[in-house]
Amino acid sequence: MVLTFFLLLLQNPQPEIRIPDLERQIHESVNAQRKANEREPFEWDDTLENLARAHSEDMATRGYFKHVNPEGLTPMKRLQQAGYNKCRLVGENIYALCVS
């Protein structure tokens, strides 16, 4: 019985999720929607990528799923705190991936 269980697990391995690939896919998906609505595409920004990933990791580590972290920092305040000043206004999409 136990051997059968392990054989089933080996036959149906979970797909590997590469976070950078997922981030790029989301970016491309957003830009596809923008194009469909005759909007200019967003440009990729490595600094924003790192700041967004840090927020995602913080949410995962501390068990919350919100735009505002437990210290009350909004997306704009997190950017300002990191010294990022290219934006006067910022929006944020957060996404939860559930793998069963």
C-alpha cells in the first residue's frame, strides 16, 4: 500500500514553479490586456521587480495577504522608503497561487 502511494507520487510530480518566470508571465498578461484596450504597455523595471518580490516574500513569511503591510506601509510608502522616486502614483496587483 505504501509503495503504491509513493509510485503514484512519482508518476504525478508537481510542476516546478519558477518565480521569475511567473512574474514575467503576469507582466505579459497585463500588457496583453492593456493592448486589447488600446493602452500603452508597462515597461519592465528591475527595481520594482525586487521591491514587489520583497513584499510577496514578506506576505508569505508573515502570513498576510494585503497591499498594506502590518507596519501600515502602503505600496507608495514602501517605494519611498526604498528610495524609489520614479513614480508619483503607483498601483499594485497581488496574486495568490494555490497549488494542490
